[in-house]
Amino acid sequence: MTEVSPGYFLALAGLLFTIGVVGVLVRRNAIVIFMFIELMLNAVNLFFVTFARMQGNLQGQVLVFFVLVVAAAEVVVGLALILLIARRRASLDVDKVRLLKW
Amino acid sequence: MGLNTPEIELLGIAPEIALVVGALFILIVDAIIGEGGNKWHLWILSTIALGVSIFLAVQAWGSNELQMGDMIAVDGFAAFVKITLAVFALLTVWLSRSYLHRDGIEESEFYGLLLFAVAGMMLMASAADLIMVFLALETFSLALYVLVGFRRTSLTGQESAMKYFLLGAFSSTFLLLGIAFVYGAIGSTQMYGSSAAGAGAQGIATALVSLPAGEFTLLVIATGLLVVGLGFKVAAVPFHMWTPDAYQGAPSPVTGFMAAATKLAGFAALIRLLDAILFPLRGDWRPLVIGIAVLTMVVGSVLAVVQEDLKRLLAYSSIAHAGFVFTGIIASNDRGVSGSLFYLATYGITVLGAFAVIAVLGGRDERRTTVDDFRGLFYESPLLAGALTLFLLSLAGVPATVGFVGKLVVFGAAVEAGYSWLVVVGVLASAVAAFFYLKVLVVMYMQERQEGAEPATSGYGGLATGVIGLAALATVALGLYWSPLIDFAERATFFFSAGG
Amino acid sequence: MSLPAYLPILFLLVLSTLFAVASIWVSSKLGPRKWTVAKLQPYESGIVPEEGVAENERFPVKFYLVAMLFIIFDIETVFLYPWAVAYEELALFGLIEMGVFVGLLVAVYVYVWKRGGLEWAE
């Protein structure tokens, strides 16, 4: 079996992270922005796992557990907040939600 | 294969454990007792938990070691920050009791989340592993997202909670990417590097010694990302966009707590990282941090001038103050570190007092928070006006208040380190800042009260008055007799770059 | 600093930014938007969505609450797997550690239960 160079995984992770950043900055829907943030988190997970293989220790894989759990907690809190707003108004557009100056 | 089970010593994280147990106890007891009644037990239980926490934090004073498998640093620096955080939280709890009771939204969740947040911030202060920094940061951030939106019926409250959440989650991914890069560079996320877990275990500090000079590039990139991630939390420009919105929409006691405690926790991690661990790389991170510091001081001060809402104004002022703290970090000498600690502790007390006055005067549902609403305040309630005057003067850095001493210390440290031009920028920014504090004072003293305006104070408890009184007392007393606290801060840095 | 060694990272950063911007731009320009009734309906694995639910509320809020509680308790079990793998080696230490962990979960469970988070019917 041919060995896939870790460089490709790093490249993929970098690509995913950058797509996430651009998505957060470009999109205006709160849920979609949040999905891009999740994409960034998972890109970091890929970094961790790839570095773990390059470094030859397990620490990076363990860290992924923590990131997963924190991401889940973030989902719960975030969706609860977004839901609260969605029930009060029809729009989730972060630009239309502007009682406060953005 | 033998596994190393870490030795479990609880002294290092005892203050945090006390808070978490207290928070769970409050939540469960209240859930079982159920609805109804005057919920006076909530603030008393919170006070007890915080009191125990302070007691335990004091016990750890003087020890200097890494615990829990090198995850936790127990040193003077951590002890100082923990005690200060608990004091901030105590003031917040007492103020919140009056505030929540008046607005009829007193619930156990508020106190529980507040205690969880403090526990997370304390962990941040003694984190000796980057993943610990991340977990601590998320612990207090998640609690704060909910606290910011605690006024569930308020549209501004919901909106600011959502914005704070989205930008906060966005920023913590950068911190996490920085951690991943550190791991990629040195194969571990430990800060100090250990003696315990075998020969292979190295940390940032040991790697900086052992690696050849050319191998630091990835570590430098990682440092930048860490500064970005933590910079969001301490509201440094250009990562400050969430600050005015979150500060305006949050309940005033929470705003005060965020300005005081979140800043302290974020800077605690930054100081430990930059001034202790990454000190050998200072040639690389200094330009970045200097840029951030200058932008933060200037943008914060200038944008505050045009604000109409007092909470927004203080939000921009808190941004400017973050810049002043950065000058102490850039100096990265002993005086810089102790000066930053002193500055953060005293700024926290002052800003808590200022937001306490706003919480009391804002009235039910915080309808009156614009600068115009405070017109002629002096003629209506001279004592509150006097207290607010004192806090604003201290924030402006007028002599005989503690704000002046704080600025003197951090600027002195920067001059000592050869950054006089940075101090010039800081002093100019303070001069601009003095203008908008004066603007508020002029409105309070010189102008007539609006016709038909609501009475300023309506139904606030004695606890809130006590908080304002204590904060005012501390502002004056420390402004005239500052040596004990500075002494304390200086001894806190002596144990600093501890580590095995 | 050995910049050349990390030049690929910089190159990749630029390239991926371009790619991300370009793909979002292209899809917004090229993608035809023809909304039909069928497309706008929520996808429920082929089952026709139930009629008679309020206009703006396709699922009752209870559904979200239970889903959130499920996610948070579900993901915590991820910590049980490493323990299971290294159960023999960890011995008593692991047992105590996991006892504390599960104890915290039970405390949270009691809280959710008593607060009425698990009651489906109003």
C-alpha cells in the first residue's frame, strides 16, 4: 500500500479552514455562519490527527476528543440562542438583526 | 505497556472545585425546591462558594509547582489572579441580586453560570498546557454567552448574545489552530515541558532551548494565532467588534463582570504565554503585540468620543484600557508583569463600580442608559453622581485615584524597557479619553434635568449600594495608599516562570 | 527562521483563499435558482410532511430541546471509550476518575430532570 504523504492532509485541512474563514466572513445567515465555524473546528481536528501521525505520538488524537466535546457544547448553546431569536423574529440574517450597530 | 497515572493533588484546583460544586449545588437545590418565593438563598450560597474558593486560593499561596500531570501551574501568579477573580465575582453576585430581583428575572441559572464562568477563568490563570487554556476559555465563554442573553425578553439582549457567540466561537477556532500548530512544531501542547512523564515529553519552554534556531517558524505562526484568539477575549483592536454590542446588550452586572474578569483571565493566559514561556521569542512577537497595543489604545479612545450610550462608551473605554495593559506586557520585565496585574485588578474594581451605578440608575429593563438620560443627575441623587464621578475620573487616570497609579506603573515599566514612544502614544490616547469622561461629567453636573423624565432610582436593594460603596472606597483608598496591592502583585511575579 | 521550508504553507494559504472565494462566487453566479414546492418542503426521508403544523414552526420547540440534550449527553460518552480501551492498565485510578466524571453527568441529569427538560407533554 502506498503511503500518502502527510503534506496532503495538511493541505486539505488548510483548505477547509480557509473555506470556513471565508464563509464566516461572506455569509449572512446565523445558522450558516455557525456551520462554517464547525467546518473550521473540524479542519483543526484534521490538523491535530495529521500532526499526531507526523510526531508519532497519540496526544493529538486525544486532543480531538476534547475539541469534539467542546464543539458539541457550543452547538447546544449556539442553537439555543439562535432559536430564541428565530422565535421572536422571522429573520436570521445577521445584517437585519441590527438594533445594535454592527 | 505501563501507563503513567498522574498524581492527583487537589490543592492546585481546589478553588475551582469549590466553585463547580457550589454551582451544581445551587442548580440542583433550586430545581428540587422549585418555583416561587424570594430567592434569597441563591446569593447567599454563591457568596459561601466564593468565600470558600478565596480561602482555598489563599492556601495555595507560596507553593510553586506543576500539578495534575503538568496540566496545572500552582504559583503566585495564579493565586493572585484567582483571588482577584473571586473578589470581582463576589461584587457581581451582590450587585446581581439587587438587579435581578428588581427586574423579576432572578433564577438559579444566573448564579450557577456565573460560578462556572469564574471557575473557567481561574483555570485559565493556572493553565500550564495549551489544551487547558482552550478548555478553560470555552468553559467561561459558554457561560458568558448565556449570561449576556440572560434578559430573554429583551431584543437587544438576544441580539448581543448571538453576536458575542458567533464572534467568540469564530475566535476560539483561531486559538485552537494555534494550539494545533504548536503541537505540530514540538509534538506536545505543554507549556513548560516536564520531568515527570518520561524523557520524551517536552514543552514549549524546553523546546525553545533544545531546538536549533531555524526551526521556530511554525512556532512563530502559532504564537500569532494564539495572540489573535486571546486578543478577541480581551477585546483588543482589530478583534474588538463584539465588545460594544455585547457590553450594551448584556445585563449591566454581567457587563461589569465581563469588563473586569474576562479581561483579567484573558490577559493572565497572555502574560503567562508571552512573558514567561515565549520570552525567548520576544523579538518575533513584540512587533505584532506593539501593533495591536497601539491600535487598541488609539481606536478605543477615539471611537468612545462619538458614543451616545453610556454602556457603549464604557465598552470602548475598556478597549482602550486593554491597550494600556498591553504596554506592560510588551515591557515583559518584572515591573511590566506586576504592573499589568495591578492595572487589571484596579481597573476591574473601578469598572465594576461604574457598571453598578449604571445598573441602579438604568431602572427596570435598563431603559435609561444613554448619556442624555444622566442629565442633571447630580441634583437628583448626589451620592450616586458622586460615585460615578469618582469611577470615571479613575478610568481617566486622574491623580489621587487608583487609575492614575495603574497607568503610572505600566507606563513606567514600558519606559524602563525602552519603549518611551509607546508611552507617548498611551498618554495621548489617555488625553483623548479624558475628553469623553469629562463629557459625561458635564452632562451630569451642568445641565438641567429633562422635563418629565422618570425618577432616577427605583427600587434597588442595599446590596447594590454596598457594592458601589466598596468599589468607591477601594478606588480612593488604593489611589492614595497603593503600596500593599503593588507589593502583592510584585510578590506574585516572583514565583512566576516556575516550571519543572 | 527557515522561511523556505514553510513557503508551501504560505502558498497554500493564498491558493486556498482564492479557491474558497472563487467557488462561493461561482456558485452564486452559476447556480440556477428555481424553487418548486417540492424543493422547499423539509426533507423527511421520503415521508410526506405532516399537515396542520403552525406556519413558522415546523417542529415543536420541545423537539429542539430534546435534540440538544441528546447531543450533549451523547458526546460525553466519547470519554468512556479511552477508558474502556485502557481499562486494565488504569485499574483503580481509572475507576475513580470515571466515577467522578459519571457522577458529574448524573448531577446534570438530575438538574435537567427536575427542571422539566425531559417532559414531553405540556
